[in-house]
Amino acid sequence: MIFDTHAHYDDEAFDADREELLAAMNENGICNIVNVGASMDSTKASVELSKKYDFMYTSVGVHPNETGELTENDMDILRKLSEDKKVVAIGEIGLDYHFLEPDKDIQKKWFRKQLDVAAETGLPVIIHSRDAANDTMSILKEYQGKLSGGVIHCYSYSLEMAKEYIKMGYYIGIGGVVTFKNAKKLIEVAENISLDKIVLETDCPYLSPEPNRGKRNDSTNLHYVVKKISELKGISEEEIIKQTYKNAIDLYKLN
Ligand code: NI
């Protein structure tokens, strides 16, 4: 069964049918979901949601574009929340220079502060990085040896950089984008990195794979992502599902 390592079911896009959708995950071949925090509010909502479903875990953290109003007290709240047994990671944290809101220095400051929380708590990290390849790499280099691994979520950079992250102990998160016709770079990455370094993710409600591109995404669409990776790598869908499940268990230390 498929492990969705990155979803946002607390999003209002699921308000109308969240319960039915989540209740049907198992029969649709989805065994586990990590619901990812992206702001202080969504982090709190995510922790609550994870308590309702045995198969759901959560992360706590603030997306770079949401860091403008953060305070030290928020870091203490993250530390406190991370003691809950359903919390398996710190994230999503990182840098997003696509939208320069807030500015780079503020984003970097709170990226490092949240990496400090990860180092203290021993939880792996979920990294969001968009149009910020070099700064993300150099900050994560500062933390080499201090963190308990993590995932570069919705990976969008070069094959060379993916190999560097793998050397540093990170997993590469691949989702719906790999099915897009214009996804040349990500296809090259998926083809060339080892299957034992890939985890599957939706980032739902965003980034639906073909043939559902543009519609609301949910974890059941991961079957299309599995099919695509299977074709790219010449490995059976069954094997893709089995290995990426093992990888997710290892990433989030669920053994
Ligand atoms: Ni996300």
C-alpha cells in the first residue's frame, strides 16, 4: 500500500468531504499519510486531525512564506507540540524566493530557528525550497551532522543537486509534477536516482498528476505517480510501492 509522505488535509479545500475522503483511503490503497503543518494555525489543526486517524501522522512547522509574523514564543509552541507521539517531523520549513514574502533575511532566520528545533528534538525535517537552490543547500550544509535526516519535498532542482542531497542523507520527495509533460528536469531525477531514496507525496490539495492536473488533488492520485515512476525506471508498480513505503517508514522513523 502507498504511503503519502506530504499532504494538507486540514486545508479548506477538504471542508466539504474530508471525513468521507479519509475514511476511504484504505480501500483505495493508501495506508499512511503525513499531514504537514505550514503555518502556526495549520500546524495546530494538523496535530488535532492526526489524532482522529490511526493511519495519519503529522509534522509541525512554518512554511517560509508564512514566517513574517513568527516569534520566539512560536518556536516554544513547536517544541511543545513536537512531544506529541503523532508528530514525526519538523516542517514544512525552508526558503521560497518565488514569492519574496517575507524578504530573504527573514526567511533564512526562521529556517535556521526551525532547524534548531529539529536538532533539539531529534525529529527529521521536511524541506520546502523553491527558486532558492544555493541558499537552501548552504544552510543545510551548516546543519550537517546535527539533524536526523529529512526529505527535500516537491524536489525541483538538478540531478546533480539531488545526488548531493542524497549523499547528505536526505530523501527526495516526488509527486504529481513528474507526470507533467514539461517536467524534464524532475523526470531526469526520477530516472537516475536510486529507488531507495525516493518518497511519494501529493502536497494535496495542490499539484494533481495527469490526467487530473488542475483539479483538487488527494492521496488516491498517487497511483498515477507510481505508474509514471514505474515506466521511467522500468521497475514494477508493486516494487515502487513496496520500496517507497519502506523509505517513508525509515524517513519518519516509524519502526
Ligand atoms: Ni506542502
